[in-house]
Amino acid sequence: MRQIIPIICFIAGPILFSCKEKKDITEIQKSYIIIRSAIGHANQIQDSFFVEAVQRLGEVKYNVDAVVDTKELQILLDRAKASNETEINIIANTKEPDEEIKYKEKAIQFVKLLNAIYNDEFSEFISILNSKPENRFDSCQVLLYEKMRAMSKAMHDCADASASIRKKYDIK
């Protein structure tokens, strides 16, 4: 009987380990998909805001006297903020898929940075567009340049982590 136990462990060990490994991969995939879906859904809404913001900025770049209608831009900003807050809540309540890659951590850094920009710089951006100084374009550029660079870096870090997760766990 004592000789049978090591044989059972020898045979059953890899089977049990492989089942545990598959379960872990399923959990990793589930967390990844939740985070990626939250980002993807929010991107659709937030992209509308960015497109409108660029159009309004173009108006003051090429016509310093332009009267800029920011009503639609404000509506889109409010929608982007709401979408971003939902995105933060979903990601915050999801497990980290991989402690080495830190996809969740990088995603939450990106969406929280974006949240801060929405609440501070983009609100001020709309105020600048509504004002009458001749240097509105320059003022907006100074206001947003460093924040947009930081946002771009955080977005790329998040995208790189996403690609690493997909590659490591063969997620399509």
C-alpha cells in the first residue's frame, strides 16, 4: 500500500496541476476581458469628446476671432467623465490578471489620469475657448501639452501590458 501512494501522487500530480493551471488561465482571461471591455466601451464615448475638442481648437487656431460654440463639447465632456468613472469602477473591482505584467494597475493609472484631466484641464480648456483673448490656441496648448503627453505614455503602457497578457496567455 505504501508503494501505491507515491505512484498515485506521481500520476495524479500533473493532472491536478494541469487542471489548476487551466483554471488560473481562465480567471486571467476573464479579468483581462473585463478590463479590456471597460476600456473599449469608454473609448468609444471618449473619442467623441476628443474629436470635438480638436475641431474646436482648430477653429481658434485658424481664426483668432472665432466665436466657439462649446455647448456640444460640454455635453460630450460630461458623457466622457461619466464613462470614465464607470470605467474606473469596473477596473478597480476586477482582479489583477498577472502580478508581473500589472495590466490592471496600468489600466487604472491611465483611466485615473484621464479622469483628472477631464475634471481639471478640459474644464479649463472649455473656459478658454469661451473667452475672447487672441491667444486661445496658445493658452490651450500650454494647458494641455504636458498632460496629454503623460496621458499618451500611460495609454501606451496600458496597451503594452494588454499585448503582453494576450501573448503570454494566448488570448485572441
